[in-house]
Amino acid sequence: MNKEYFPLGIAKGNAFCNRVAERQRLVKNIKAHQHTLITSPRRYGKTSLVLFVLEKLGIPHAKVDLFVALNAKACEEQLIQGVQRLLGKISTKPERMLTQIRDYFSQAKKRWTIGFKGLHLELTPEKDSDAAINIMDALLALESILAKKRQRAVLFIDEFQEIGALPSAKALEGAIRHVAQETRYLLLVFSGSNRHLLTYMFDDKSRPLYMLCERIILDRIDEAHYADFINKIALKTWKRHFPDETLSQIFTLTERHPYYMNVLCNALWKTHEDKAHPPDAQSVKKIWQEYIYTERTRISRELSYLSFGQRKILTAIAFGNATELTGKHFLQLVGLTGPSVINALEVLENRDLVGRKEAGNYFIIDPLMKAALLFFYQDSFKSSEEN
Ligand SMILES: Nc1ncnc2c1ncn2[C@@H]1O[C@H](COP(=O)(O)OP(=O)(O)OP(=O)(O)O)[C@@H](O)[C@H]1O
Ligand SMILES: [Mg+2]
């Protein structure tokens, strides 16, 4: 039961909680042929949201994950495979499609090899040809097939920021912009978690993708929605709701970070499923502490990549110092100069370790990291209010 409702991977079907407003926006964009970029810190639910919407809409789609693409050729390969998968989904007569794609490439005077690999079409560009041009050609070939069939489709390019970090980023981004401006049937949905890089790619006037997409920024899911969602599952398991204290303990510890909500609920169900009563707040706390303990090595390893100053500032933020971090009081507290604090904060933000709320207050994005910092460095800092 727990794995089904609280997966640690993509949330599908009954495991998907709320996101009503974001879903509506994405559906509206898809219907209006508006390319869209979805951003959030890691593990907030970008991939789950896009796949959930695409599956509900029943529109043919394929997902390309650029996380593993370490160079332009690898991006090209991933994108061409995405095109092949999408072609596979829209074709009822593969033989006919093969001819159409061959015609498309020969009219465009491109020497690609088009054939079957098993049941699937395989598109192979000329050896040593340019990755950006090949990406453009493959996507435009897909568009031409979609146009012939008057069939709309979505290519979901996940972890798109990886392209922005490559030496040939501008050429690749240029190719994608060209495609995005040309297509009437193929819609592009991008998502990624490195907001710094994505902002640079999409909001900088000198970059090809400037102003191309509507942006959806994912935040955490509201308490009320999570409470309804969890209580429905609790009713199925124990024939009763969770006590309010249990729910608020879960929300306090995980800070409603979607991944950690699932980690914690998953463990709660695993340990209590067979009992007569749902867990109480104390059990929640115990399980969370055990989890911190088992994850402590991973957290220390992550912290070891930071400089002494960065770690100190991160810890100070974990202890509740959220504003005026270049003020005299904070500089004294951490024993650093103003410019070093500014530098360190930039690194911590770019690495997605700290975020900023609307009012500008800093916070630790990962609640487990925060809990571990408070545990590792007990009594090191007190929040500015307490001092
Ligand atoms: N709407 C949702 N309802 C319930 N759980 C969700 C929801 N969205 C995401 N989750 C859970 O949150 C975690 C992260 O989801 P997902 O992988 O979709 O996020 P992501 O932002 O794409 O992550 P990454 O940055 O690692 O690519 C998973 O455990 C998933 O099951
Ligand atoms: Mg993802």
C-alpha cells in the first residue's frame, strides 16, 4: 500500500496529490501551443507534474532526460531517441512513415540513414555531422510527420539546464529556438532544477531561448491539500483519520518537501500498516530521527564539498538566521567579512542548498540537511532573535 501511495520516484495516479492550479496552467499552455518551462528546486515534483498532465490529456508524448548528456553528441543522441519514441507512438503504419521521413530528408538534401531497428524506426545522421544541426533536423522531420497527420504531440525535455552548461550551448539553444518557432504541431515542455542556469538560458537577452517559454515555478504543496490526501489513505488503512498532532508533526519535520513527505509517510505506513491505530506524533519523530541517522554519511559527504565559510553560513541559516546576513550582527556571528558572505550565499543558492522566500528570507531547501545540521552542530548558533 505505502509504495503505491508514497513513491520515492515519479508520483502517478493515486499517488499524485493536488497541483490543480499548475496542472490547469500547463493544460492551457499545451492547448494554446505555448512552449513551457517548469522550474523548482530538486525533487519538488516537476517530472511527476508534466507526466501526469500529459497522460491525463492523452496527447502523444515522449520524455528526453538530459541529465546524463555530458556533451553535445550525447544531447543529440538523447533527443533523436526521443523523436524515435514519439514517432513510434503516433504511427499506425510504420512502413509508410519510413517512406515519408526518407522523403523529408532527401528533399532537405540531408544524408541520414532511416531504417528499422526491430519494430522501431531508427534515424541516424551522417557521421561527424554537427550536433546542433542534427537536433534541428530530427525535430523538424518529426514536425513534418505530425503536420501531415494533423496530430499534435509533446516532447518533454527534462533536466534541460544540462545543455546550458556545455561549451556549444549557444548553438544547441539556437537550434531548439529555431524549431520552437517553426512548429505548429510539436510542442516543447522543458524542465529543470538549476534555476540559476535556466534563468541565464531563458531570461538573458543575448541567449537564443530568451522569452521563448511561459514559466511555471513549482512550490511546495499546501498543508490543506496534503492533509486531505493523507487522510484519505489513512481512512483506507485504519478506518480513521490521522490525529491532527501526527499531521502537524509530519509537516513540521518535512516542511512539506514532496520527496521527504513521501519518504516519511512511506516509512510510517510500513511500520504501522498492520496496527490498529494510525501513528502518533512521537512515532513520526522517531522515524524521522532514524532516517537522519541512516542518511548522515550522505549529508556529511555533501557538506564536505563546501568551504568552511559556506558551511558556517549554511549552519547559521539552519539555526534560523534568515535576514540581514550582511549586517554587523551576522558577520560577527559567523566571523566572516561582508564580501565573503555574499560570495558564499551565491554559491549556496546556485547549488540549491538555500532558497529565498518572497520577503527575501533565506531558508534551507532540504529539510533533512537542515535537521542534520541542527543535529551535527548542536549549540553552535542561536537564531538572531534568541541572541
Ligand atoms: N503531486 C505530487 N503528489 C505527491 N507526491 C509527489 C507529487 N509530485 C512529486 N511527488 C513526489 O516528490 C518526489 C519528487 O518528484 P519528481 O521526481 O517528480 O520531482 P522532480 O522535481 O522532477 O525531481 P528532480 O529534480 O530530482 O528531477 C517523488 O518522491 C514524488 O513521488
Ligand atoms: Mg525530475
